Amino acid sequence: MRFTVLTLFPKQIEDILGHSIIARAMSRGLIEVERVDIRDYSVNKHRKVDDTLYGGGTGMLMQAQPVYDAWKSVVGDDKRPHTVYLSPQGKVFNQDIAHELSKLKHVVFLCGHYEGVDQRAIDLIVDEEISIGDYVLTGGELAACVIIDAVSRLIPNVLPDASAFENESHMGGLLEAPQYTKPEEFMGREVPRVLMEGHHLKIEQWRHSEALYNTLIKRPDMLDQLHLTVDEWLELFHRDRADESLKDE
């Protein structure tokens, strides 16, 4: 899969993604991350890419021409790539969006700065706007890297096998169950006995139960999207009541 990042700070992309799993995936040719410096397409001798806002207002706005020309440089005669503008006005990124993006061959990310990007460039090249949360960053580079990381993990062979991500938080609409490693006891806290007994069915049942409860405690809003059985709701109710009783003691 090919990712292209249109940015004023290409080194920032390299610094963030040039390590660990994503770096290995790039070296193996599983994904490609291309960084395009928008300043290279400025027609100004000082490589200036921004100007004041029509109608007044504070700050500077990225001009349409260098943004559009940078985008055109990666399109060429190929099929138009899916282009994402990282914007606080976009729909909030989640695992479902990551899955949809992972099915594409080429995704271009446009990283804004200053007061953003001239609307005419957005109208011409952008297919969708995505935000990584309801807050404002100084630029789109961090958001682009977050999305590239999340999408890359879903590309075949980037992770050891599909089970490395299929049972993680958000994959099935639930948060992940607690996980443990050695030693068996740490500061008086022991690993749950069921995880050490080797009974795979009981372990899966325990993990599902803990995932349900973890979601209830940390992200109850997610349960509204699931079709839980009556038994699952009853289990959550009794578990929650039992924990409340322990807190009162």
C-alpha cells in the first residue's frame, strides 16, 4: 500500500514513522510512505506558500496553487488517489475508517498549517476530511502519522499474523481484556488462575467476560452499538453490582 503525505515538514513524518514495526514494513516493501514537500511547488522565490486571509482575520492561510501542484505531482497519469485532508472539522477517525482505508491502494494525506488551506484546493483534491479527535493541533503531520500507523497494522504481513490485531480493543466493538505476563505474582497481585490452567475455552470465555466489563467501565457508550445477549447484560449487571458492593465495604 502506498501513502503519500503532502506536508511543509517532511522530516517530521520520517522521524515518527522511521522506527519499529512501520519502519520494518517499509523496508520489506509492504507499505510505501512518500513525503512531498509542498514548498517545492511554490512559485515564490522565497518558497513562500501562505498569505493573508481575504476578508480579514488573524493568521496566514496556505495557498491553493502550491498545494494543488504538489498533489498533481503524485497523481500523474495514474488513477486519482483517495485524498484525505487532516482537519478538526473532519469525521473522527476510528477502527472502521482504518479498515476502509486499508482496502485502498494509494492514500494521499494533506497536512494543513497556520489557519489551514485555501478552500479551493480542498474542493479540487480532497475526498474526505478526517480528524483524530475533537481538539486542534498545530499541523496535520501528527494526525497523518497516527492514521498511517493504524492502517498499516491491518495490511497483510505487517504484523506476524492476523491474530495480532483481531483481538485488540475496538476490533470487535469491545475493549480488550486485561493481559498479564511473568512473574505470576507482583507486589501481592497474582495473574488470574484461569490464564495459567491451559483450558483454551475457559480462557476465551474469561477474556470475553472481561472485555465486556472493561468496556462497561471505561467506554459504556460503545455498548450501545453492540447486540448483547440477555445473559451478557445480566452478567454485566451482576458484576457491576458486586464491584460496587466491594467499594462500599
